[in-house]
Amino acid sequence: MAGTRWLDEREMAAWQGFLEATSRVSRHLEQQLKEDAGLSHPHYEILVRLAAAPDGEVRMTDLAEGLFTSKSGLTYQVGQLEKRGLVERHSCPTDVRGVLAALTPEGRDVLRAAAPGHVAAVRAALIDVLEPDELDVVARALGRVGRRLRPPAQETGSSDSGGISTSSS
Amino acid sequence: MAGTRWLDEREMAAWQGFLEATSRVSRHLEQQLKEDAGLSHPHYEILVRLAAAPDGEVRMTDLAEGLFTSKSGLTYQVGQLEKRGLVERHSCPTDVRGVLAALTPEGRDVLRAAAPGHVAAVRAALIDVLEPDELDVVARALGRVGRRLRPPAQETGSSDSGGISTSSS
DNA sequence: GACAGGTTGTTCAGATTTGAATGACTGCCC
DNA sequence: GGGCAGTCATTCAAATCTGAACAACCTGTC
């Protein structure tokens, strides 16, 4: 297999830059969020998704998919949030197996308090570090990268509450 | 609180794209590496760093810094690699406290066997998905992002410094 | 030499993540 | 109606990660 195409210097720079930016941004935001609002990044993301949903509640499976995490991991995190009273669980009326995670008023308050600081941190770490044209290229390029690694796609999703429109295809 | 500059649509696209690409690429490569070579991504990166070092051995602290991980995390990972015989520990001659992690011949073999598959996966997931001009922008932009989040003091010229450009703009 | 202050790597307890197995349910086809 | 494959969320054991605490050591100053 002499056919391995190794990475040249430019490609290596992109790959290393991606790895370093990934690790550092993630770690930095994790820390900032924890100090500033007592939330982990997964916690924050869960609250955001719930707040963005039409009725403030989302099916566990949909939530896990949106957060790029495993279902068991989500069960744990939602459990933690429930203990704190930021999230509640209801069973889904149309499917007894289903569980809806719902934002409580306290959860909404915590999110409202945490959001400005988090957005500022995201700007400082990433967004405002990029030139406007870089921003667009990163959005387009990384968007494509992420989309290509999405799970095979669940067809027949036409059931009903679809709700979350995926990015304009 | 009117001072919060929320993310507009373009900025949100960049941020979400970054998050999704980050998660998916990381998870994808982790899996590919594990199936293909029985290594986790941290394991692989450790072997790469050691193989790239002049004498095939690196100080624990330097290694941790290069891998963007905590020192205790590295102790654990190197311990795992040592159990498998892929890495050895020597004490540093110039500093009794210091520990040098060194690649064993077996470790070099495992790395050599794993590298082609990993590089191919990195290409398929990220590098070859980007247009050449996108590649350069990503390298430059994310490189800057990562560099700005580096811990304050860095000396004794580590791996590469390639010129610390003061983002005077 | 002695000593304060910083560094080095490990250990420890605790939190989190993962994948496999599980129990409960749905939808569909016969 | 009954069976069968698939879905949903949880539980469990095992692996991993983190930060704080720790013991041992270096470095500079006096």
C-alpha cells in the first residue's frame, strides 16, 4: 500500500489548527460557563435546545441527536438537570415510550442569566477572532464537513411534530 | 443588559458549524481508529508525538501540553500504553522529578500500521472535503483561534512557533 | 548550606461518557 | 388476534477525564 497520500504542509496546518482550536475552544468555554453560571457545556446546550423548541419541550431522542451525544449520556445529563429543578420530564402523549424533556421556569431563568456571558465568550474565543470573509468560509466549509458525517439520515421522519428544520439544503 | 451582542445568522452558522464539525469529526475518527487499529485518539496522538521527537522520547509535561490535556489525564493514558508495551518510561537524567515517555519498537510498529488508515480517514472526513482555498482559510483562521487560547507563558521553543503574529488589527 | 517558592508527575475521589443489555412499547403483516 | 422487527429510554459495568492534594525535587537568594 504505497498509495498513502500523506498530508502536505498546508493540509497539516489545517488539521493541526482544527485540532488545537477544537480542544482549546471547547475547554475554554467549558470553564467559562462553569465559573460564570455553574453549568457544563452539555447542560447549557440542553437548556438552549429546550428554550428554542416551540413548547419548550423536546423528545429525548431528538435532543440527543441535536447534541451529538449518545442517548445514555443524555439520560444522565437530563437527570442531573432534573435534580436541580431546571428541567422536567413528561411522558409523550402520542407514544407511551417517549419522554419529553421540558424547561422549567427556573431553567429558563438560569439560561437567561447564563446566555449573555456565554455569547460573549464565544465571540471572544472564536467569532470576533475571524475576519468577516473568514467567518463565511468557516461556516460554509465546516457546515459541509459536519453534514457529511451525519448518521445515514432517518427517512420517514414525516410523522408529525418534525419542528426543527434542518439547514436549508 | 442591552449590551449583549447576540450572534446574527451568519455568526450562528459559523458557530453551529464549528460545533457540529468538531463533534462529528472527533467521534468519527475515534471510532475509525479504534476499529482499525485498536487505539483511542489520545493513544494515537501520543505515539505520533513520540515518534516525531528527536530521540523518540518526550517529557510528560511537554507531551500533555502538546495534546491539550491535563497532566493527570496523560499519566493515565501513558500508563495504559505502557501496559500494552507500546511506550516506556525513563527518568530524566537532568531532572530527577522528570519522566520521559519513550516509544518502544512495538509502539513504532503499531503506529506505522495505524497511520495510513488514520490519514485516509482524516482526509475523507475533513481535508478532502474542503476546497483548496477553504483549506488555507481554515488553517489560518483556526490557527489564530487556537493560538490565542494558549496558556500565557510558553518558552524553550516547543514543537513549532512559526512566528507569533501579533494580531494588531 | 538553608530556605521560600515554583515545578514535576502521581494518586485519589468524583463526575462523566460509552456501548451493550434490558424492558416496554409501536407498527406492520399475516 | 398474534407474531416479529424496530424504536424508545433507561440501567449497568467499565473506561476515561478532571481538579485538588501530595511528595519529591529544582532554582534562586541570602
